[in-house]
Amino acid sequence: MSDEGGTIKKFMYVNRKAPYGTIYALESLEVVLIGAAFDQDVSLAFVDDGVYQLVKGQNTKGVGMKNFSPTYNALGDYDVNKIYVEKESLDARGLTVDDLLPLKYEDEDDDWAEKDSICVISSAELAKLFDQQDVVFSF
Amino acid sequence: MALLHTVNKSPFEKNALESCIRLALKGSSILLMEDGVYGAVKGTAKSSLVAGAKGKIAVYVLGPDLDARGVSKDKLIDGVKVVDYGGFVDLVAQHSATQAWL
């Protein structure tokens, strides 16, 4: 515990709520962006109705709420580039990766090549990822 | 005069839509709003709820809530009608009372 300040932990943010109907999705995004300042090993998981947060083409003009979906594009600039989406949740909602925001990041270990941040994985793979985390934040 | 039922919860997270359809009389109407609009989408694990109500209940969905969530109108189950806020008011006025399935 003596080198606590220099220890990098694996943080995972688990998002399971649709955007706009409740405040969870927006609050999660705020916490991720704030937490990005602490240089931890961060990943995001989108499960159940959480996958709706990443659907592209959101237009909130009619409901008079802030459209926060463009903010997900900024995650790559904060070194948050491991975004896991559960395939089973997409399938149940008739969605594919093509319905989601094309989130990208620049890989500093590969001559800043632009790469996809979103990785669609199975429930079984996601379960293993959960098991590897030091801290899990649930939204 | 029949009832207007409103459902504002996702059918994947709550059973509000399922209970509403089970307990709604023939000739009544349902308006899907807020996260309830996901129940109006075809090709999902929950599409059979609204599709099965066809002919018994008129199903409406609030357009601004579809737009906010990036749900395009060509993804809606056949027969579901899109209304705006003015249409919402008209529906309330046309029915005897409103029952909200929270």
C-alpha cells in the first residue's frame, strides 16, 4: 500500500441504462471524463439498454435535452479507448456495430494510427473481463 | 370512450409494456414515450409485444423521443403511428382518461 499513488489499477465502467430516460448515462460519461485525469487503466462496458447510449443519429432538438452522444467521440483523446459492447445485448435489440457511433483513437504505439475503440464481444468474454478488474463502477 | 395508456419504460428493463398490453381493452390506445419508444422497434426480442397487439389496440409513438434516441422511423413495427407533442395532446383529449404505466 506504500506505493498507492503510483499504482495503476484496472477500472471498468459498466453502463446498463438507455440515454435520456434516466440521468445514469450522462452521469457515467461525466465520471469517466473526470476519472481520465488519474491515469488508470480504464475500460467501458455497454450491456443491456446501455448499448442504446452509443447509437448514432441521436437528435434531441425535439425533446429539449442536451445531446451528449458526440462527447463519446472525445474519449479517445483522453486515452479511454477500450469500449466493449456485449453482442447479445445488440442482438436482442436488432442492432449491429454499424448502428453505433464510429468511435476512434490514435494508437501512440503504432505511429498514431487511427483505430476503432469499440469492440463487440460475447457475454462469456465480457464475464472474463469483469473478473480481471480492480474496480467496477456501475451505472 | 376508451383509455389512453402511456408507457415510458424500456421493454428490456421493465415489464410495463407487457402488463399494459395484457390489461388494455380492445379499442384502447397506447402511446410509447421516453424509453418506452424502444418497444415500437421491429426486429428486436420484444417486438412481438406491440406486433401482437395489432388489431386490438392502436399504438402510437412520440416522434421527438424517437429522434433523441436515434431511432429512425423506418425501423418501426408496421402500423405504429408517430405523433408529435400536439398529437399527444389530441390523443389525451380523444380518450376518456389516461393511464400511465410507470
